[in-house]
Amino acid sequence: MTDPNATPQTIAQILQQGLFHHRQGQLRPAMERYMEVLRINPEHAEALYCCAVVACAEGQFKEGVEVVRRAIKFGPATAKMYNVLGQALDRLGEPLEAIKAIDQAIALDPKLAAAHGNRANIMVDAGMPLEALKSFDKAIDLDPASVPDLINRGALYESIGRPAEALKDYDKALMGSPGDPRILMNRGAVLKDLGLLDLGGGAETSPRFKEAIASYDQAIKAAPRMHEAFAARGQIKMMLGDWPAGFADYDHRGQLPEPTYKALPEPRWHGEERKGERIVLTSEQGLGDAIQFSQLAPWLAAQGHDVTLMVRPGLKALLSTLEGVTIVTSEDELRTSDKPMRWAPLMSVPGIMELTPDEMPCQAPYLKAEPARVAKWRDTLGERKAFRIGINWAPGHADRTVTSRRDIPLAAFKAIADLPGVELYALQKGAPLEQIKGVSFREQIKVLDADNDPKAPLFLDTAAIIDNLDLVIGCDTAIVHLAGALGRPVFTAVPVISDWRWMISRDDTPWYPTMRVFRQDSSGNWAALMARVAAAVAELRG
């Protein structure tokens, strides 16, 4: 009920006091003033709106929705009310309702830049990048100095492969927020991509890499505890071949909000050799990473270290063929021995041992397929009548719904299928297998019933099949790492903006002596790249 003794002027003064505190970031005093207004007039729409804004700022989105809907009910409804309602609904996981609210805000005030920016962010999350881009453009047209919109549009440009435009947005954002470490970090990532595009366009070198490192340097100077900036800078250095400095930076990944590995309570290993102690290397990140870096475990064992490798259970059987290495899958299994230990993340070993690309042990084959399985698949494949090629064109995660930069459209393998006297065997798993139905050469692809039990050890059948093939051709997935680890011929096709491990401007890799790397040019044309791969296959066959 409205207090009849309170004048509009009194209410306005209290509301202004709340807004003053709000602008100063003092949310609690602001909320107290807003609530004082509502005690005088429970239907005061502006005070209700302000309370909803505070609730959302404190992460109380459900309460924010309830309160702002009351503000709209008591009205008059305004664009900013619907804008806040849309933001809160989006945070509650209701994007369709959020878009309706944001569109209502825009209908009431087409010049409300914040509404266009919020609409863009929802569209990004909904997987509608082009629609999002239109909304970002409108938001920035209305408010050219909006740092959040410039940052978010820059990130969108980056994700859709337009790094030059992303860089412009980040540079404009820095004008509005000089020295902002987040912007500087995003800028470093874009400059790295532009450097790779320079090389993909035929340049021998690019100044962009140096600029990227400098941008990360500035971010770290502004925020010395920004561990993701260290880790990203490290990847550029490793890509450029400076492994000692790169791996030192990359070690900061253990300090990320979501570390890539689980730290053990025992002392960290830094390369020292102590008799009677075990070195425990903890596997991390993806299956391909584990296979790639596991080659360092037998190398350390050959130097006299007592090496234990802790991996996910599915990899135990495959990696048990590493010579001189004990494989465990849990801390409980690790501690069945009383022998003292030190530990390190597996992917930190090159940095610990101060390896350079020229000094990589490169001991492939370091994994072995089970002889009985090799014989079984030899019988299954039958008499060799053609050049057998295993192909893999995408990661095989069962829950994967979108393509990534490293995916190769299966249709691009037509250049391989057109070669005379070749047989194609799908080493692919998961949803990407559906692409076979849509290619003209589908009858030439043999799909093998291998490693299809999710509860069984990983890759055992695939390793045996690879042992019976003449060549593996694939994108950047665990399959090419497995082929390299088995010492089999393998052609790896990577996008122009590729992962650090493939380094730059080289068609070999320090990790696998039997692997050739094929790189996209700056056009991003997979068909053109696979035509080069096909020519290399023809040359390999002689």
C-alpha cells in the first residue's frame, strides 16, 4: 500500500540516493534505498526495476525475473526493463524467452544499444553467428565506444575465421580500456592466427608472432597472475620452436581455474635423479596428447629412471606396451607400492628435460599392436589386392554436434578415392561416420567393426588394423598419433591455423619419424590440400 504521507519529491530523492550508491558499485546501500521506496510504494516500477538489476548483478536471476516482471506489470513498461528481463532469462537457460524479451525492448526503443548487444550474445550461444554479427553491428553503430560489444564481436570474428576484423575490434576496445589484460590476451591469440595466415599465404616469416608475444607480455605485466596468458604465450613459443621458454610458460596451465591435470600431494619432480624413487607422470588432456607424450616415458626409463605413467583406464592396455614403464590408472593403484615418488604432468617433461625440437628422442615405434589381434585383422581384411589406406576426418566424440577447424569434410577425400588401386578403410568413430552416406565414393569406403565397446580398452583393434594398412591419412586426432606411435606411415592434414605441436613451415614433425604434415594454405580449401595429399600417395606407391 502506498504511504499517503510521502510526497513524490521524497520518493524521487530516496531513489536518487539509491542510484548514486549503485553507480559507485555499492549494491547493498543502493538496495536499501530502493527497498525504502518500495515500502512507501510497492508498485513503484522504477524502484522494482533497480532492485531487479541489483539481483541480477548478484547472480540472483530468478529473483531478478520475478521483480522486473512486477515492474513491467505496474509500468509503464520500458525498453530497459525488457532488456534486463531478457538477460536474466538467458542466464536461467531460457534463450527463446530471452530473445522475445530482448526483441520487445528493441521494439520499444530501437536505439537501445545494450539490447542489441545482449541479443547478439544470446545468438552466439545459440549457434547463430551471422545473426549475432548483425546485432553486434547494430549495437556498435549505436555506441561505437562500447568496450564489451567490441570485445564480444572481436571474439565472434575470431571464431568464424575473420581474425583481421577481430584485431580491429580489439584495438578499438583497447582505446576505451587501455591496458586491459583480457583484451590484450585476445589480441595475442588473433595476432598468432594472422601470423599463420601469413605463412599460409606463402610468406617465409611473419612479424605477427612477435607482436602476439608482445601482446601477451603486456597482459602479463598488467595481470601477473593471469595464468592463461602465460599458457597461451607458451604455445606460441613452442610452435616457433622455442621449447625451453615455451614449456616454462605452458606450465602455468596447472594454475588455471580448471587445470588440465590433477596435482598429486607428493613433491614435484624437476628432473633430478634420486635412487630408490619413482617418477610418476600424470597423463592429461586428450587421448592424442597421452599417446604423443607417452613416448617420453620409455626414454626416461632408458636413462635409468623408475617411471610410472598414470593414465585413464581405457588407455592402460595400449600404453602397457611402453618398454620399461609401469602403467597405473588411479592414485589407489599408484600407492600399492611403498616406494617414495615424485611426480610431474606428462606434458611438462620436455620442459623439465630442456628438450628442443632437434633433441626429441623420436623413438617410434614405441607402441605395439597385440600380435593376436594383428593376425585376426589380417584374416578379416583378407588377401591384399590394393594399397590399403586408413582414413580419419574428424574427432569421434559421441556428443559432438559441431565441426571444428581441424575437421576435414569427407568429400575432400575424393582425390584419394580416385587414385587407381587403393582401398579406403574408415578409422572414424562417432557422428562423422554419417558423412559416408553423402559422398559419391561411399561404396569404396570399408567401415570396420572395431573398438565399438565403450567399456573395452581403447584403440586395441584400431592399432591392429593400422598394422595391416599401408598408410593412414587423417586430421589432427588421436588416430594420427596412434599411427605415428606404431611407426606406421601417416599423412596428417592440418588447417592453416593449426595447433602448436605441428610447429610452422615444416612438413615433418619431431614427434614421429614416419609422419608427413600437410598444411592448408590461407584459402582454407581442404579439397586443394587433399589433392596434394593424393599426389604424395601416388608418389609413395611409386
